[in-house]
Amino acid sequence: MALDSAVADIDLVSMEFWGRPPAERHADFARLRSLDSPVFFPEPRIPLVRAGKGFYALVRHADVQIASRNAKVFSSEPAATSPEPPPWLAAVFGTPMVNMDDPRHARLRRIVSRAFSPKMLSKIEADIQVTATRIVDDVLASGADDFVEQVAARLPIHVICAMMGVPEKLRPYVLDRIDAMTEYSGVRGSLLHPRTLRLLAGNLKAIVDLHRLVARLGRDRLEKPADDLVSALVNANVDGERLSVKELGSFFDLLLVAGNETTRNALAHGLKLFTDHPDQRSVLLEDYEARIGGAIEEIVRYVSPIIQFRRTLTEDYELSGHALKAGEKVVLFYLAANRDEDVFTDPDTFDITRSPNPHVGFGGPGPHLCLGANLARMELKIMFRELFTRLPEIRTTGEPELLLSNFDNGVVRQPFTF
């Protein structure tokens, strides 16, 4: 479908759009939701990355749910990320789970789901508390400067590295490599920026570095298993299943990016929201244990830490009255679906008592629903409790520096005080 004249000024491909104030972007998504059918956005060709075609933007909650549930029609292959990586990338580094369909996806999900079982989460809860306590200890000792660097970025990376068995001395290096890996154009920069090829090269080097690190860990754990996730994944389970070294590397990439960015973004945005909405903070602190669950769901709905994923049609399909053709692309904009007026009353209002709250901030329902959602919830619950208990006056100061991205609703820097 050609771009409707009523929304001809909206360009979801341009990084200028993603650099605009969030309120303006939400208003544009509301205009897109008001149309009868999904709107098509052409994409330019990027050398070594993709042959520019385009995608239909799914911005309604119902459409995102339909596409998420029907993975046979709305395929994650060849890629669910934007921009689409070149085919040779998967051949060299392996294919991450987010870019797979069943049966390959089901097999890997079955193996790695051990990392997020209630038993495993219960085992690491104490470690998360120790990490949160240490973070606040350091803030008290050094004073407040940047909430992202001192708190939000530290917690998830330490938790993930502890789960995987990465030695503590290597964790600053891992965080540096994550930032380099997600600097790839379309995630932390302009799609057509002259730096595109340099960013791609830096991205690939970071992937290589992390794969080498986890491969060394994997080989070591094959010989000397330990009580960590790498040992569990590389050694055969009761069904004889385990990850290959390449699969372990791809899973590590996914865990570091998805597991790190979601919690980090929710923490940074969450403190800003509680600063801007002191009434909601008061409601939370009146009964923290009873209300933090709803507060976390509302933070994730309101900010949508991961903005979108894409799918490729495997067959012709009619969606919202529009005939999609096999081979065409759609992008599931969780950020837009989470503000759908047909689902959420006063969607632009931050309300931690909102119920029900069927957000898609952890992905839509179906086989690709975020495996680590409960881990993220546990991290957020423990970290906010530690902050509000020991730093009762903690609040942001000034506006955050937001990440320029069409994928990661991140905060680069957030000044704060306590």
C-alpha cells in the first residue's frame, strides 16, 4: 500500500524520526493506528547489509499479537532484527534464536530454558541481592553522577556474567564489547551514515571477541564442569541435548544484548518515571511488595525497552483487511502496540495500578516470548527495593540523554541525586 496522504510526513526508516521527542513519536504512531491498514515504508539499500525493499508497520496491539502467535506465517527467518544482517553473517557466527523458526528454534529454546527455570532463578536470587547491595554501597561511597553507569548498566551485566560463569575481572571488558556490538547502524546510529561500514566492522569484531571468550569458557567447562550456566549448556542433559560452541556463542550474544538492554533500560526509565510521577512513587512505597509487580509491568509497557522486531511472510495472508504477500516484511512495533487506545485506557498515563495490563513489552505471545522476562522482573524488583530503601530521596535531575535508535529504547546518561 502506498503511504497514506494523512501520514505522508511520517518516516519510520529515517533516524531523524527516532531522534524526535518521544511524545511526538507516540503521536505519529497514534496517527498510524487510526488508519484502516498497515502502512508500507520503503527501505534504502545498504551495502553488505541488505537489499533495500521495505516493510509494513504493525502498530496495533491486535496485529502484533496475531503476527506473534502465528510464527508459521510470520517467520523470524532470515532475520528478526533491523537492519537485516547479510546471510554470510549467520554462516560465520551462527544464527541467534531470535532469527530462527521451529524446529531449530524449539530445540534451542528447550535447551536454554534451563537457564530461566524457577529453580535456577531461585538459586540466583541471592546473587542478585548481593550485586544490588554492592551497587548501592558504591553509590553511597562515590556520590551520585550518572544513574546509567553507576546502577542501571551494572546490575544486568553482573547478573548475566555470574550466571554464565564469566570471571568478575572480565566483566568490564564484556560490557565494553556489548556496547561496541550494538553500535551497529540501525541500532545506535543512522542507517545511511558514512560511518556505517566502520560501525559494522566494529560490531563484527565485538561479536568475534565475545565468541572467543565464551568458547574458551565452554571448552574449559567441558573438561571441568562448574555450577554455572555454561557448564549446563555445553554438557549433555538427560535427553542428550547440548549446545555446540557456535550455538553457545550465539546464545551468549542474545543473552548479553536482550538480557542487558531490557533491564538496563527499564531501570533508567523507571527512576525517571517515579521522579516525574511522585504520586505513583508514593502508591508503590505504601506497599512495595504488593505493588512492585504491577509497577514493573507498567514501566515495561510505558517505555517498551525493545522497540521492534521484524518478520517475513511465508505465504499470502490477510491482516486488518490488507492482503500481504509471501516474501513481504512486517515490523512489529511493540512501542506503538503498548499505547493502543483500543486496549489501554489513557495509554499515555503512567499508572502502576493498571489492571489488566496485557502489554507486549517482552514480545508478543507465541514461541518468541522473551525467555528472560522473569529474570528481568526479579532484577528490577530487587534493585528498586534496594534503591528506595537505602536511598529514600533518590531521584533523577534534568532530562536523560536518550539513545538514537530504532530498536533499543535506551538511556545513554541520566544525572541523579539522592
